[in-house]
Amino acid sequence: MARWVRRRDRAGRVLVVANQKPGILERYGVTREEADRAAWTIDRSGKRLQGAAAINRVLEELGGGWSVPAAPYRLRPLAALEEAFYRWFASNRSRFHRFGVTPECE
């Protein structure tokens, strides 16, 4: 995901940081368990989002056509479905290695 975002964020709107970077979790107040469980975004005001909410926030920040797939998340029933799918996918991501999904950041 991090590589995907970096390639598409030509305007430099999103800072992608590997959670394995020394001191980074402490800096942003994220535990190792939280980082292993989900993707996170933390905006300049300190607002923290995880899982599907974080992914959708990044899509909105990328702008252009990428904000379109994030729009359904604004509807509570769809947000709940996205969160459930995210939790399932995150707990099973090692099964998707043949599609290029890696269990952790490089």
C-alpha cells in the first residue's frame, strides 16, 4: 500500500512512513499491536484514523479520481461494510501474497 501511495502522490500530500522505522510508533502514539493490526493515518491536527477509514482518508488526500472510491465511506452502512472487509483482509493478508500483497512493509 505504501508503495502504491508514493507512486500516485505526485503533489506530496501524504507522508508514508514504515512503522518499522525506529521511534516512529512512539512519535505518533501508536502501539506495535495497533500498527500490526491496521493501516493508520494521523493528520496535522493529531486526528488518528485506522483501517478502512485511514485508507479512505488517503484516497481523499490524493485527490483527482482517487477521491471517488472514498465517497461511499461517508455513508454509515457502507463504512461498516468496508471496516468489516478491512479487518478480514488484514487478518488474512498473508494468503494474498501471490497477488503481490506482503504481510508487512519492506
